[in-house]
Amino acid sequence: MKRNHLIGFAGIVLVGSLGIATVASAAEDDGTGRRGRGDRPQLTDEQKCEHQDRIRERGATAQERLAARVVKVEARRAEAEADGNAELLARLDKVLERLADLQERLDGRIAGFDTWVVEHCDAEVPAPAE
């Protein structure tokens, strides 16, 4: 008798959970076809033109953070080289390779955005600060 009640209760909980998950999934869909964690709404062309200064500022901040990270890893690499720690040296070399790749991709995205602004916005692209 207890077993039948337990199975019945488990079935009700399962069906209720599926119903709630279906409703939550449908409510999360905004009609763009993108759903899930980490999806951010895309800016319209007008918004990109309007906020181009903020976008460039964020790119410059990312470049600064990346450069600071490279300096720290290079300092740590010099310590590992002085200590003769070959294993750590190899890992830090891989980190430096990944950081160089990130820097290259970031530079490309910033240059691509500047090109896009020239083609789509009325304002001119400011010269990069050195």
C-alpha cells in the first residue's frame, strides 16, 4: 500500500516538474532563437553608433588588463627560469601563447569595430591613444 502511494506521489512530482520546466523554458524564449545562460541581447546598429565611445573604452580596458597579465606572467616565468623549474616554465610559455593569441584577436576585433563605425556611423573614428 505504501509503495503504491510512493509511486503515485513520485509520478505526480515528475509530471509537475516537467510542466514547470516547460513553462519556464517557453518564458525564457524571447523569439530570437537564442536562449540559455550567457546569451546577451545584441545591440542594434543605432545603439552601436550611439555607444561607440563606451565600446572603445571597454576594448581599451580589456587591452590594459591583458597587458598587465602578460607582465605578471613574464615576471613569474623569469622566476621559474631562474629556479630551473622546467615544468612550470613550459606551462607559463603556454599561458603566454594563449595571451598573445587573445591580444591578436582583441586587436582584430577593435580594428574591425573601427572599420564598421566608419562604414555605418556618421561620426569619425578617433585616432588610437598611444
